Amino acid sequence: MKTEDMYGKAAQPAGLCGSSSLGAGIQIGARAGQEIHAAMREKQLEHAHTPQKPVDFLQRVLADDQPSEQESLNALFPLQATLTEDQVAQAHEAIKTLANPRPLPVVTEEQKETPAGQTYAAARKIHEERVAAVMESLNNHVVYHAPTLPDDVTAWAENQWSEAGGSGTPPGIVNGKLSEAGLYKLLSQMRTGNPNWFAQVASATDAGLLRELVIMQAFQLELTRKNTDLLDRLTVIASLDYLTRMEGTTGKEMDDLYTRMVGAQQ
């Protein structure tokens, strides 16, 4: 009868040990990400509805405390996949600058009483809602790279990176913190970016290979969910873009046809 070691090293794929803390940490990180997302949304809406003059918004963009071009780039596209706390704040400011640098002036209640004021207020509302939809996707991008995972997940990652044969700081960890994007970078590099992994697969038992397949399939399922969420957001943005371009072409044509029709009936 063939016997197999179900608990030895050859039966334990990289990332399995201590993975219960990983599952709990991902849930904690998701809640932390939601809080960051909600805070960014609230501040951006406040920014859009602040009754200031256009020159005031331009002065904000040029202020010394605003992130530089390089800082904005690093905050939006971190080289190690995980942002620092300072970079999260810089990314928030960069989004306001890139997506809504000069919010349209807010009309007063008195101005809304006039036909022109009502027309402007309606047009402004449509414009700001379109901008807000795009900013939501940018916010989601920042949250994905924010250091939201708890310290025990970082400790797990450092331990698993070492056990997988890696040296130095694990991929995705910056200043001892780990983001969701950094976690998936780490899980990938522990395998396809790790020459030891191929040798471990070759020497693994049947139980070890099955466990490795289950782990990889679980993360593949999560990545599929995130890709589906991304496609959903892209669909909304693409639809808004199409409608905006349609409004600038056929919308004007329909307005002209309506004007001609009314004129012909008078």
C-alpha cells in the first residue's frame, strides 16, 4: 500500500501556513478600504460644491503644499504596488487636480429663480455628476493600492516570502505596510517570479500539488471578481463618454431641428 506524507514540507505549498490570518486580514483591509473611499468621496463632493471664484481653485493647484508632478505620478502608479500614507493623501489631491481642477461656480438660490439660472444649474448638475462618476473609478484605483491590510498579514507575507526562498523585503511591502495590490503582486512573485517554486512543484506530493491548485484557484476567483468590477466601472465611464459625445453632435442637431419646427409653426 502506498503511503503519503500529508503534512510534510512537500505537502505544504507556499502561503498555506498561517493563511487563516490572511483571510481575516483581507476582510479587515476591505473595510479599511471602504472607509478611505468614503472619505475621499465626501471631500471631493465638498471640493466640487465650494462657493469659490475660479481663480481660487487655480491658486490651490499652484500652491506649494500640492504634490509635484513626480509625486502625483508616484502616488497614482506606485512602483512597489503599495502606497505610503502620505502618498494616499497626495493621490487624493492629484485626483481633484486632474479630474476637477476648477469646479463650476455655484449659483445662489436667487439666481436659480431666473430662467438662465435654472438652465445653468441643471447643466452644472449634469456636468458634476459625470465628473463624480469618473472620480469614483480613480478613487477605487487608489484604495486598491492603499496600505489597508493589517500588520499580521504583513508579518505573514514576510514569513511566507522567506519560506518560499525569497530574500530582502517582499514585493508589495512598503514601509512595513501592504496593500491589496501589493498582496497579489507578492502571491504572484512567490511563484512565477521565484525560481525555487518550480523546484518545489517538481518535488511536491500529490497532496501538496492539490493544495497549491486550490490556493491558486481561490485567488484566481478573487481576481476574476475584481476584473468584473473593473469592467463594470469601465462600462459606466464608456457609456458616459459616448453620451457626452452624442450630446455634442446629434444633441445640437436635435435642438436646431426643434427650433426650426417651432419657428415654422409660428
